[in-house]
Amino acid sequence: MHSDSDDYFSGDDDDFDRQQEIARSAFADMCHDWERNQKYDRALQLTIERLHCEGKEAHVLDIGTGSGLLSMMAVRAGADSVTACEAFRPMADCAERVIASNGMGHRIRLVKKKSTELEVGAGKDMERKANVLVTELFDTELIGEGAIATYRHALQFLLEEGCRVIPDKATVYAQVVECPLAMSWQTPKLLCSSDGDVLLRVPEEMVNCRGSSAVFDVQLSQLPLESFNALSEPIPVFEFDWSSREALKFKRHSRNLLKVQSSGIPQAVFMWWDLKMDLEGTVLLSCAPFWAHPDFEELKTQKQNDSIPEPNLIPWRDHWMQAIYFLPHSKTPLAKGEEIALDAFHDEFSWWFGLNDLSLDPGHCSCGMHIAYSRSRIGQLNDGPRNKRMLNYLEEVLDKNSVVLVLGDGSLLGLSIRAMGAKKVILVETNQTSRHCMERLVEHNGLENVEILSCLDDLTPDATADMTHIFGEPFFTSAILPWENAIQFIWELNRVKALLNHEVSVIPHSFSIYGVAVEFLDLQKISAPLGTCEGFDLSLMDRMIEEHSKVADSPVEAQPLWEYPCLPLGPKCKMITINVAEGSQNQLEQGKITLTRHHEIKECNGIALWAEWHMGKNVSPKNTISTGPLSVIDEASELPVRPLQWNSNWRQGVHLLRKPLEESKMFLSWTVKYNAQLKSCYFKFD
């Protein structure tokens, strides 16, 4: 066992990646899931009590113990012995300390191995096989972390025949929907001018492509109800009996007949699952979105705070969300009352769905676009208001003599400049897959005088001689936070300017970073300290995560805030504005974010940040592109506070306060430093 000295936390290990892995682990997030904790606890109590009533001892195996919480619950519930295993060594070491600090070091045998490496027998990892398995091996897809293989191994080598398993069963649900919003993240659309003229058409292979096979996990409860049309009721498509090795197969198919409840085009499947925690099924844990959640109506009757929207009444969790799976492309609508067959498939790690297709394969991107660009990027390409605003500005400043250099990745707006009548367009596409997509679009639309370069070094004096404009959306696949796109654009721009012997117009002209103090309804839990959890002291784990976070984490992280509601606590604050053409100069800005709604709130637990691009020198709403709130933040303190509505095609920046702001504080001080040489903005909040 490690000593209790501070040396354990100060870190002799300089491995930054390992520190980051610890800081960003989901162990604390799971422990903040009170419903998960309480239902695991209740299932352990019921299972151990029933074994004792049958005259049997309860020997518990906890696979992937994490903080040690479930093992300590098993001891408290009366288990006769508990063996816990944890393969992630830093977490295993921490669990050892947590268990000891709660006075259970002599009751729990902690083995720092994978469960598949455990040995059973006298003097080995496990003295005997267990007759109770408690584990949490699940992700949004249920099976994506290898649950099937882990259970099969445990049932064969580590557990007695007729053992009890917690959870006992899982049921997977699917709902067929028509959802234009989800499709905007999947299928690129044609691009039109403000007059309705088609500028760019999308090749059929991109429209019909099955897309990325990576799971599309999302907080489905935050999808506006009006954004989708439910074509079917949610139906169970698979059950997993975790106590039966024979039933746990790596590949399965199920055909499910369902009646169409609303006419529409079948575009996607919403998926989630629930867990029957004990053998008798008396304890149920559901991951359903609010409209299908078994406890929603009861929770609605208990609602006391009007500032909490109904989707947030159900238990919140970020480690298990819901998922969207896109169906093979179809233009044929289903009629209400029609009967269809939903085919569901899974392999060892993932899912896919089809309609009336017994032989459907898992699918993958064949067009390249879903490999080159994220779903949020495809959403940006399909963002009508954004595109219209940019195109209107470009129409004002460009003419038939314009020669435009486009910097960035996958700029359909850049291609459209040629379709609008500019003399020539040069695109710099450093990403090979993105470059192939742009070349295919050029070919499909018959665009002439479009040159696509693989790097800036390919720019020739002849190419730059007639250049009149440099344009960027801006977007780069390497950027994580929204303003990093603009900073990368500045970096590329400075390289180009060194090749020019004349002035050119640059679009966008400048960009700003804004912030607002908020109360997150749930998001703060991903980094909030646990302290005591279900009666156990987990402060040692808090300390470990915090120490590593100080080293490895930035004060600002990226989050899609449309999925995580927050209440504004004051006006937005402009933190920094950087002139793109002068972006080689470092800047330092300081100020305060004020809390004008302080008397209405429970706590200020975060700062939300976003970027805005200003197309022209004269900043106005009509030439500004925002990655932040969709409407003006209302500063009238007499109005009820409502959650902000965020642009769903961008991730925004978030600074989470580890401790909520004290009630006496009316502002937060901030410092933003822009370092042009390091291509970064640095933030500090006090």
C-alpha cells in the first residue's frame, strides 16, 4: 500500500498523457449519478439478503471497481467476502487508499489486474469462485466497452453455477424517427444563394452514404420535441441475460414488427437501454430520454422549481447517454398504420439498424466526407442562417474579377464563391480525405478555375499575383475550441502574406471571445468533488483527480452546450477582440464578468464562452457569425431566468468552478492572453 504522504499526489511521474487520463476519467461522473449508486446499493442489499435467507454465503466479485464504491456497498450489505479488481493502476492505487480510509481494508481483497487475468485457487487472486458478480461495464451502446466478452469469461472461470449477477439483465430499446435536425449532422445538403439559386449540388454518393460507424452518443432529452417525428413507439429489440453465458452471443439479429404511428420518412433510430438490477426485477434503472422514461410522470408531479425544464427532471448522467443510428437513405415515406419490420443487429461492440433488410451489414463511410469531418462540422455546412449571412456578405464584397484564396478544411462556402461568379478560387486543403471530397464536389458541379492545393508551400508567385481576397469560414479539423479555428486562420494567413507584394482583403476581419456567468443544471458534476457518496468518504479520489487536473487540464474545455442546459446569471462580457490582419501581435485583456441575477439563483458554477467572427470592419449583426447563444441574453432581472439556447453545430468553451461562487461575490475576474507565436488563448479566472 502507498504511504499517506503527499508524495503520492505530488507525482513523480511526468507522463502527461497518464495524468490527463486520470483527470478526465469518468469515475467521479459515475459516482455523482445518485440513481445509479442507490440502485446498485439496493440490488446488493436484496441479493445478499436473499442468499442468506437461503442459507448460503455471499462471496462477491466486483469487476472494474474504480473508486471501490460498489465493493464497500457489498461489505455494508453483509457480504461474507469481497474481491475487487481494477486494471487501471492509478485508480487501483487510489481505490486501495479509499477502501482503507473507510475502514474496510481488511474486508475487501483488491487485485490490480484485468478480470480476465484473475486466477482462482488457494493462495491465488481469488481463494474461491464468487457467487455474486457486481460490475458496471457499460457505455452508451451498452456493449461498447467489451461487456459481452468480460461477462462470458467471468461466468466460465470466476463464478459459480447459478450465481447472482448485478445487474441481472439489460433491455435495449429502439424508436424509428424522422429527424431533420439529426440528418443535418449526417447528410450534406445543396447550397443556395439568397435568391434561391443553387450554387453547389452534392453528389449522390455523399447523400446516400451510411456515414461514420462510430457511435453518435447524445443527450436525446435535449432534442427539441418539435425537431423529430416519432414514427413508432419505443420497442425492445434485444435482451441481455448477464447471468447466462450461453445467451451472451457476440453477434445477433432480431426482427421486430411495428405499426407506424405517424406518417413520415424513416431516417434514424433512437436507442437506449435499461437495467434490471436484481434477479426478481424489482429494481429498474432506465437510460430512456424523458419522453419515454418510466418515472417521468411521477417526477413531473414532484416538480417544485420552475427554472428546471422538464427534460432535466429525470436523473442526469453523462457516462451513459442515448444514441442515434442512421437508417439506410430513403425518400419513401411510411404511412400511418403501415406495418414495417425493424431489423436490429449487434456484434461484440456495436449496433446497426435497418428496415426490412435481413442482410444489412454494419456500414461505413464510403464517400470520405464522414471520415474527413465530424458530425458537428457537417451541421455547420448545413446551417442555413449561417450560410445565408456569409453568402450575403460575400456577394457584397466580391465581383467577377475577384481571385480568392480559401484557407481552412472542407469549405463548401469557399467553393460556392466560384459558383457566384468570382474569377478564380484557390483552396488549400491539407487533409487528404477532405481534399478528395472537395475535388469530387468540383467535378460534380462542373466548376472551372478552381485550384486545390495540398499545402501553402504549393502557392506560386503566379497564383498570388492577382489575388484580391483571402477567405476562411474559418474551420480547421484540428481545432477543438471554436476560437482555435480563427487562431489557426491567422497563422495560415501570416504565411500567405509573406508571399504577397500587395494588399488583399481578408475575410473575416476580426473575431471576439465572449463569456457569461451561468448556473449549469447538471454539467458541473463532471468535475465537482464528491466528498461523501452514499455514506462513504471518497475525498481521496477527489484529491487525486484534482491534483492531476491542475497539471493536465486547461481551465477551459469544449462542450456542446445545447446538450447541457444552463441559466444565464448576467450580461455577456466581451473578453477579447483580435484583428485578423494584425493577429501576429500578442494581446492581454482583463476584466470582470458580473452577476446581475444573483438574488434569483442557487449558485454560479461555471462560465460559458464562445467565439464570434466579424466578416467586415464595421461590426454589425448581419455580418457576424456566432458559435454561441441563438438569441440575445436577456438582462432584465425581473423576468424569470430561462435556459440559454445554444448553436447545436458547435462546441462552446466551458470553465467549471470546482466550488460554486460564494453568495457574497457579484463578479468573477478574468484574464485572457493571446499568444500569437504559440497559437493559443490562455484563460485565468479568479
